[in-house]
Amino acid sequence: MKKYLIAISAILLVACNNTKSDQKPVVPDTPADSTIANMRDSLQIIDSLGNVVEETYSGILPVENSEGIKYDLNLFFQEKSVEGVFSLATTYLKADKGQDKTFYTYGHRKSMKGSPQYPNDTIYELLPSNGDLSLFFLSSGDSMILLNQYLEKADSGTNFTLKLIK
């Protein structure tokens, strides 16, 4: 029985310490710009799909019992393509003993025309390369609105909007 408990403890310890390779805490000396450049360079260019577009959105989204989460989202795609790549920095404000904690997520971006609730709008699906659940954003002029997994806005009336900054 003692060996069984030790084995279970070891498994739990390894599982709790396991971090995903695509979602890494930011080391203060690591320049974020080099990561963004790498994502832009990973975009496969097809001449007939037009120029490469780079858009950057930012905003602090509310979280219950917290200062919020700052999102810095970079999208890279070609003008006439429904596919692209993204990098997302999520900073949990004052999350770790009063200090901010930032994580990066990278992956592919797909755009789709509408949903039952927004038939004429463009929705972006961000597919993290680390296997996490997709994120969905509704494109609305110079902003992006975070949607749930059912492609719906939050019922609470809370503002989940990122603004275009570049």
C-alpha cells in the first residue's frame, strides 16, 4: 500500500509541474518582439492572396476576483486568405503575489463568415498549437469581441473587447 501511495504522489507531482511548451511564462529579459517576428515569418505566403496584413489588438478583460487579464493579440494573414497565424500574450494582472504573470500562446488563425447569431460578420478562430481550446473573436470595425465556444457574446453585458492599436 505504501508503494502505491508513493507512486500516486510521484505521478501527481509530475503532472502538476508539467508545463506546455507553447505556453511559457515570459522571462523579463526575453524580447517579445522577436517572438512576434518569428510568428510573422511562419506565415506561408502565396502570391495570389495579396499582401501580408499585421494587426495588433489589446485590452484588459475582466475576471471575477482579479485585476483582470491583459490581452495583446497579433494577427498575421494575407488580404485574401481565410488562414493565418497569431501570437497572444495574456498577462494576469497582480496574479502571483501581487506581480503580473504573462504567458504566450501561438497558433493558426482561421476566419469564417458569420454564425447563426452574427450571419454577416467575420469571426476569427484562434487554434493554439499547444492543443488548448480554440478562442473565438467577432471582428467589429476596429475591435475584436471575445466570444464563447458557442460563438456567443457574454450574457452578463461585461465588456470583452480588444481594440485595434496597429
